[in-house]
Amino acid sequence: MKNKIIVGLMIIMSFIIISCDSNKKSNEPKTVANIKVGISMATLQEERWKKDRDIVIEELKKLGVKEENILVQSADGNEQKQVTQSENLITQGIDVLIIFAQNGEAAGPIVSSANDSDVEVVAVDRIIRNSDLDFFISYDAYTIGTIQGEYVTKIIDSGNWIMIAGAPQDPNAALIRNGQMEYVQPLIDNKKINVVLDQSANYWNPDEALLYTEQGLTANNNDISVVFTSNDGTAGAAIEALKDQGLAGKVIVPGLDADLAACQRIVAGTQSMTVYRKLSIIDKYAARAAVALALDEDINQSLDIDITSVNNGKINVPSILLKGKDQMFAVDNSNMEEIVKDGWLKKEDIYKNVPKSEWPNW
């Protein structure tokens, strides 16, 4: 009887051990074919984020990662949901997490959870603050602002201006604003322009940009020369407010991201410009960095690009910051073909609302 009890206990213990082992990562040598990659998207509600996701996935597959080993979740713009989703991805045994953070401040716990599970973390476009982040890839946000500032001030250097910055939750927004002010501040100092309203759009919320534009127009009897928005989403909202007053196309409105809707507004004459970043470059580097980190490879050799560092409030994070003029530049009605040639958007989509007889010949 005693022997039967012992055998029974041994069987139970073996089941427990097997069960525990099943929740751990495999001990087999890591290869591209067996690594598992998690992708956490802040949102897929805007077109550019869908393109980011698709480019990252395609590059991972080209590198040899199996499609079934690529796990994607979207937080729909909810920072707490992103934390929960990312922790869920970590429990599924991923080796590396690529994250497009909704809020660089709030995403710190994601990195902590990943560190505890030996999961590497690559942040794309928005750095994750105060964490032991493994890698960061983005475009130089200050340079984006200078592109916008130079463009706008070359067109107009007087009048009443509304300034609408990006999300205070996004460190990039402050850097973009600083770049803009390199060109705008001298005009303020010389009293050539009058900033009648200066606000930030929480989480890049277009509804806030719409409200601020309406407030600025009302307070100044529609006497506004520029609504200086920092991305295409807020630009589109500002233009809606301008349309209501019959001012769309008469007021300068810049943007960022080269969204399809923004490019359609540009060729229609209601949005002045957008900054086009070759997002496929950072997306592909994100995929390559993720694979290199998952395989414990030397990331400097794997990426073959100058790697700098960005302090996130806790550590100096190894980073790629692109800022070359061939990598990002202003796009308006005069050079729209550049983003078509680059494969970002299709000509027939951009000019969908324009009579075909008025399409450019390129």
C-alpha cells in the first residue's frame, strides 16, 4: 500500500513539473525560426500606425520569423490597456517586445515586467521613460519641428497665430515644439506675429485641436493667419473648424505623418504641408533590432548603422535617431510625387477627390 502511495505521489509530482515547464520558454537553442515576437501598438485608428504594423511584420517574416510566432495587439489609444495587453504578450512566452507606446511615461511597468521575464524591449517612435529600456528607434523630433517652422515662416511672418502643440504625454511633442520655435520665436520677439492662443492637444486628440481652433477664431473675429498644428490628425481637426468659417485654404496649417487624408487636403488646398518621414526605415530597423536582441547578437554589427544614446530619465538607451534630409522632408502640392514614388501612398488615392483632368502628369 505504501509503495502505491509513493508511486502515486511521484506521478502527481511529474505532472506538476511538466505543467510548470510548459509555461517556461523553450530551452532549445534560439534561432530566427523559433523566436517569438510581440508587437504592441498604441492604436490602429490612424492609417500610419497600420502601415507601421504591416511593415514590421513583413520585415520580421523576411528575416525568418514564423508568422505564427508574431503576436500583435492594439490598445485603441488606452495606455492602461496597453500595459495589460503587453503583460499578456509577455506571459505567452515572447522573446522580444516591439512597442509603439501610447504614453512614454505610463509604459514603464511594461519594461519592468519584460525585464523580470528576460524579454527584450524595443520602443519605436516614442521612448519609454524611467525604465531599463533595451533599444529605441525614432526620427529626430527636433528636426521635424524645424522643418515645419522653416516652411511656415517662409510663407508668412506676420499676423495672429494659433499654436497647437502635440501631446504633453509624448516627449517627442516637446522636442517638435522646440524645433518649431527656432523659427517662430524670433518673429514673436520682433513683434511680427502675435500668438493669440497656445495649447497642447492631450494624446494628440483632434477634438481638442478643433476646440482650440474654434476658440481662437471666436476670440479674434476670425482674424487668424496660421493654425500651427504639429501632426496631421490635429491639422485635420483645425481645418474642420476653419471650414465652418469659410477659411479653409486661406489659413496656413502644417502637419506631420503624410496620412492619406492629409495628402488629400494638401492637393485640395486646405492643408499647407506635412512632414513625410520614411517610416519604413525605422519599422525595418525595429524588426532587425528585435531579432538581434532576441538572438543575443551584437546589435551594432547586426544593424550596421550609427547608434547613439538617448537618456530616458533612468539610463542612456542605445538608440537610432534618423534626421537626414533624404529620410524626412516637407511635402506639399509641389512635390507630392515623392511619397508616391516611395510607395507610401498611391496617386489615385491622393487625387481621388480631384477631377482627373487636373491631376499632375508625373
